Amino acid sequence: MPADESDSSSSTDPAGVARWLSVDVVEEAGDWQAFGDVAALAARAAAAVAGTPDLISLSLANGRSEACVALADDAGVQVLNRQYRGKDKPTNVLSFPAPGRPAGIEPDDPRPLGDIILAQETVAREAREQCVSPEHHFQHLVVHGLLHLLGYDHETDEEAEAMEALEIAILARLGIANPYEGEIDRRAVIQS
């Protein structure tokens, strides 16, 4: 059961331009205080994704869309990672795309994209290890999860390069440095 729910809609940018992507943040477990205003951070990440030229065409195909960002702890994410991916360990982010428009959703309602689940201890540890702020790493993982919900993946080198290029461009819109710069294995940062 959620401990706290925050509607962090990113349906408009600061200038009031309509956006096609919004997020809701649900705090399930973990101590997320060190990350600051997670609802605002997730909303800014979603707005940056929505404003990316390569992704704007998705708004025409999908109409308004929304995703849920669930804030969990390592134990909860480990259970999901074991159940759905066969990996009995926590990971930083899991993404679960929605199967389509569920019954009962009105045509004018936002289309559910799916759920992104973050593991607090793993995200905090990675931020320390990478010498980046918890806020920036949090936003990077929200962007990463949203790209998965939009159909991007990193199973092959070509897919990884395309997804990372989008992540880097989106993060630059947020004023966040390239998280892959200087990495020997550029995909080691993202375990999802």
C-alpha cells in the first residue's frame, strides 16, 4: 500500500505549453528524503522527455500519456526482479509497460504507459559511487524508465547506442552531465 501519493503531472512546461506526458509518483518504501522533492524531479524529467524532438511524434500516435513512478526499497525491487526477470538481486530501476489501453479508460483520458519502480538504497549508492547528486541520478533513472515504457531498449549495442544518445540529449535539457562519459562499459550504469 502506498505510504504517500503525489500527483506530479508534467502536462505543461513553465511557459504553459501543453505536454503529452505526465507522471504520478507513489512512495511505497524506502527513505527518499535525501533526493529532495521527488515529485517535482520526476515531473521535470517527464517534461524533458516530452519536449525531446525525436519523441514528440509519439504524442501524435499516443495522445496524452501517463506513467507511474513507484518509489520502493531494495527488498521490494529484489522481489520484483526475481519474479519478472529471474534475477535474485535488487536493481536500480525496473520498467513495466502497460499492455495497452485498459477497459474503462475514456478516450479523452491519458493513455497509461506503465510503471517505473526505483530502489532507494541502490539509487543512493550508485549516486555516491558515480559522484553525482542523488537528484540527478534519480532523474536519469526516471528518464531511462520512461524511454523503456516508450519502447526503447538496450539489449543490443545498436539499441543501447540509440537509447543512450536520447538519454544524453534529454539529460542535457535538464542540465545533467552525460552519465556515460568515461565509462569503460557504458551500460554498466544501467542495470534494468
